[in-house]
Amino acid sequence: MKKSHLFTPGPTPIPPDALLAMAQPIDYHRSEDAVALIKDVLEKLKHVFQTENDVIFLTSSGTGAMEGAVANLLCQGDKVLVIRSGKFGERWAEICKAYGVEVIPIDVTWGDSIAPEIVEKHLTLNPDVQAIFATLCETSTGALHDIEALARLTQSTPTLLVVDAVSALGADDLQMDNWGVDVVVSCSQKGLMTPPGLAFAALNQRAWEAVDRSDLPKYYFDFRKAHQRGLEGSVPYTPALTLLTGLQCSLNLICKEEIHNTIARHNHMAIATRTAVKAIGFPLFATSPANTLTSIRLPEEIDGKAFIKMMREKQGITYAGGQGDLSGKIIRIAHLGWMNEYDVIVAISAFERGLAEIGYDIPLGAGVAAVQEVFTKFAN
Amino acid sequence: MKKSHLFTPGPTPIPPDALLAMAQPIDYHRSEDAVALIKDVLEKLKHVFQTENDVIFLTSSGTGAMEGAVANLLCQGDKVLVIRSGKFGERWAEICKAYGVEVIPIDVTWGDSIAPEIVEKHLTLNPDVQAIFATLCETSTGALHDIEALARLTQSTPTLLVVDAVSALGADDLQMDNWGVDVVVSCSQKGLMTPPGLAFAALNQRAWEAVDRSDLPKYYFDFRKAHQRGLEGSVPYTPALTLLTGLQCSLNLICKEEIHNTIARHNHMAIATRTAVKAIGFPLFATSPANTLTSIRLPEEIDGKAFIKMMREKQGITYAGGQGDLSGKIIRIAHLGWMNEYDVIVAISAFERGLAEIGYDIPLGAGVAAVQEVFTKFAN
């Protein structure tokens, strides 16, 4: 009778309509019905990306779209700036290095967000960098980065701003067109409430011009091919068709809610979670936390790995732990996608219960009361 | 009330158990349950690949595993032989060229299969080729290639034999270990009866040694990372977890049937289909047809594209048409995956009905009678 609750920053819970749509018999990806499905999904993704640019999709995890961005935008010998404030910023640098691109890293303490002035300084010192690779929400730490400020820096230069919005799309605001972001990549299993297996990229005009110049090797992740075929409702290679079917259901929910309301809902859930964590008496790990997830720094006497294991086994509650050096030291609670107030209540009440279970002395109910107060305030 | 029947060579119908398993709430891909799932799937794939080598998986279409094979096995400046007997042989060459690998093409008329002597001649002339890229079943034509004979040629040389078994795995025999095939790639949406989105590769010892030497750029398709993590029941990047859940159900079916019986079932369906097509009076397109699908050459007076469109719209029957120059000229009927005798009966009876519908004069029932006779013979 164990009921499960998933609070990981991807995969996130799938709406029942999407689950049932994906359980239907599969169809042929070259049928007229599939063409209509692909066109509809690509059109609705524009709303979520807050762009008039075409969105392309790939059958891969979000990392595939990240690699695609590198392989499609850059040339041999190119130099780039990479903001590394966690595991996913590091991934940008690893991919660039795999392709022989020269990386100038801008390292930020994990948990912190980049100060735009530092990027400005690097950009002044290196005006010839082809691109800056940044992260909207660094999922490994829960830190939000000020992409709007970074776009103000790059817009007037030839340098492209490429943003990993893998976990944060649909949760933290990212106004691609209004802010002037050149490239945004994301994936299906976070704010888009679909199982993992689809990745997305949106490119503006000058990014597509860079694609035309690029000479790095690519085949499966060739953005031009995906773009041309996508406009026809088609694909170069067999797509994850069932996932597209589920995605259509989830996109319908977001389009109905409207993206600014979706982001506001996530903002409310994030504020409630942060307030509750503070009321319980634990510090937040990120200095500028995202709407996507909340990272909690654990007291040294709590073994985060054991706590997470116990919560899953005894309570049916799945939180995410820390990655790399943060393993065992933080807990990450996502409030992302198919979630509302009551999911936050569950996440926080379970956290309180779990702490009580391991004998850690906290004021039971303080976190839940904080959530109630925050949501009541937002409702009025 | 239209009931649909899918006879395309991928995607293929999904068993109901797999569909329902995939409709369950999603889980975290780093959980212990996911570790057990991944380990179980990778172990059962060995049975289907007929190998003791480890199998790796990627979240991508089959083309991702093809690109991975090129990027992981080869070095800059390498020379390879590519057998091109259709669209998918051409794809091997395109991928190699995208990575700057020198391709010596061995072109075969579409519909024909390669004569091993020709490969032997090329191999003698070019003993320094790093690999031969071949196709088990060329899905665009339905032709089966004699991989066993090719492996006899390469086994005693340093040249690797890399086989695209994307459509044919589990339908046409491919004894990786017994025959001495170095690398086999495949995907989820054909004989493995799972939605598209997963790709697989199996490499033997000397192929892994080539991977260690390879200097081509790769990140997402890095076989070593997928291999190391796979052994731990893990993944470098978020996998298409729901598809793995479905795959487990489908693999259970194959393991229970046992792969040699699975291949025999496909062989019987293929023989029945071919016999029926001949009884209807149409020629087969492939000179050595595969168990995977049957390609039928249409008389000139039949517009294949219109016929396929009509069959889907009026009868709920989806066949595949020809690709490239064969568009409109052939019809491809898959007997692949979650299918048995009665699916062949449906495919053939529908074909007869469709021909009658467009006023093409054929002996109604002749094809179905042929199917009945073949299956009755095999049953006795």
C-alpha cells in the first residue's frame, strides 16, 4: 500500500492524461497524424520558450541538445566562455573540450550565482569568444543565474549567449526574445512533465547563422536537419513518438495555464518551500535559489544519503541528494512540473517526519505552517 | 470504430503489458529500483544479441548508436569499407564522412544483397581498412545480408565488422559470438517491441580495444561511459526510463520464447508473406528477403503512395512505402515483433482487399490461402 511521491528535479511526475495517451497503441512516425502531432508540439513549445523562433527537438536526454549546441554553433579553434557553478556548468565545458574548443572557464563557488560584472570583465578581456555557455538553474545546487543581465552584455557583441534551461524551463522565467538570448536548450522530463527522452533547442537568427558557418562534426544532432524536417512536421530519424504524444498533453496544460502563470505557480511553490525550510531551521544552499528546486544544506550530524534512502524506503518519498562533493551534504526538493500547493505540503511534512524519525530535534509542524501561510497570502 | 493495424518496419506494435507498465507513475533514474531495472534489461539484451559481451544502451534512435559506433571505433584519417545497398547503408557512409573518415563504398543495386566475394576483393585491395560497415536487413529494400560470411572474412584480419541490426535484431538470425561479429547496433522500436527512443550496441573485446584508441570527438554517445555506468546499473545521462520499463516487459516475452524460437516465428511469418505475395501475382523486391519485412514491387499502374494513403484512411491498415527513388514503387510489409500468424492474415487479406478496392484484378483469397497453407505446414 506504499504510495510514492517523486520530488526529484527530473524526472518529474507525469499528468495522468499524458500517461494514458502514451499507453495507446503506437503509430507510424511518417503518418499524417504524426505530422500534425509534431507540428502542434513544436508550435506550443514556442509558448513555453517565450519565443517566435522555431524550436527543434531531438530524441535524447537534455545533454544531447547541449552537445548539439556546441557541435552546431562552433568551429574548430573557437574560444568560448563557460560559467561553471555546478555539475551542469562543468558539463558545458566538458562537451566543448571533447570537440577541441578552447574553454575559458568562469568558476563560481557551488551554490552561488554568477555576478554579471565578472562575465563583463571576461568578455572585455576576450572579445573574440564565439559564445558564452550559461545555466538558468544549476540543478546540482539549485542556484538561479541572471540570464537577463548576461543577455544585456552579449546582445551588442558578436558573442552568442547559449543557455542550459534543461531543468528550469517552465519554472523559472526565461524570456528568450525579450531578453535577447541566442540559444536555449531544454528537455522533456522537468517542467514539461513528460518522461525523459526528448530534448529541445531554440535558436535565433544570428545563432542559425553561426550554425551555417560551423565545421564541427555532427550527424544525429545536426540542428539544420532537425529544423528543416521539423518545419514539415517530420524528423530526420525515428523520434520517440510516444513521448511526443505525452508531451502534447502536457503542453496543452501549460498553454491553457499560460506560461507566466505557470512560472508564478512555481515561484509560489518555491517561496513556500524556502520559507518552510527556514522555519524548520535549516539553511538554504543556494544564495539565489531558483523556482525549480530548493537545495537544503544539512547539519553535519545528518547523513544525507542515509536520510534519502530511509525516506524512499519507509515513506515512499523520493528526494534527490547532492552530486559530486555535495553527496550526503544537501537535499534537493523539486517543486517542478505537475505540482501544486499540496505537493509542497507533502514534501515539507515528509521532511519534518523524516527528521523526527532519525531523532533530529525540530519543531514538528513549523514547516507545514509556513507553507500554509505563504499559500494563503498568495491566494489573497 | 476504425481499428488500426500497424505493419511498418518500426515502430512496431507494443505488447499490452509493456504499454501498461509505461503508463505507471515515473520513478527516479538513480533509485535502487532503476538500478535493478537497468541491470536486468542489459542482461536480457545479451540473450537477444546472442552474445556474452556487454550490451550498452543510449537514449536515442538507432542512428545514435550508428553514429556512436563510428565516433567510438575510429580515428582521424581512418579508412573504412561501407556496403551501400539502400538508405541505411548510405547512412553509414554519411556518418563516416561527417567525421572525416575516408569511405570506400561498395555499392550494391537496391534490393540485392552483397556477394561476400566482392567484399573479400575489396578487403584484399585495402587491407588497412579499420572497419567494414554492413547491414543485416536493409530496411529500405527488405534485403538480408550474409553477415556470417562477412565475419568469416574479417575474423582473421585486424578489420572490424560493424553491423547495423537496427530493424532485424530478434527477427533475422545474428549470432554475434558464434559468427565473430565485432559490433552490433540496434534499437527499441523494431523486433524489441518497445516505443522508439532507445538504441543499443554490443562490442567484443577487440572492438573495445579500438574504442580505447579512438580520437574522434564524442560526448553523449561515449560508449565507454555508457559501458562503465551500465555495469553499475547506471547511466551517464538521464535515460528514457519509461521506455526501459516497457523494454523489460518485451524482453521478458522474448526470453521466455527464447531467441531461436523468436527468429523461427519471424521466419515463418516471412515465408507465409512471401508465398502469399507471389500467389497474388506480385514480385518480391529483394532477391534475398529478410525475415524482418517483405518488400513488394508494384506494377507500374499502381501508385504506391496513393495506395498506402487509401489503406490507412479507409482500412486502418498502415504499410510503409518506398524511400528515396523507390517512393511509390514498392510497398513494405513488416512482420516484426509483437506479431503472429493472424497478423500476417490481416496484412495479406487487407492487401488483397485494397487491390480490389482500386480495381486491380487479382484472385481474391489466393494470398490468404497461401498464408493458411504455409502456417499449417509449419504447425505440423
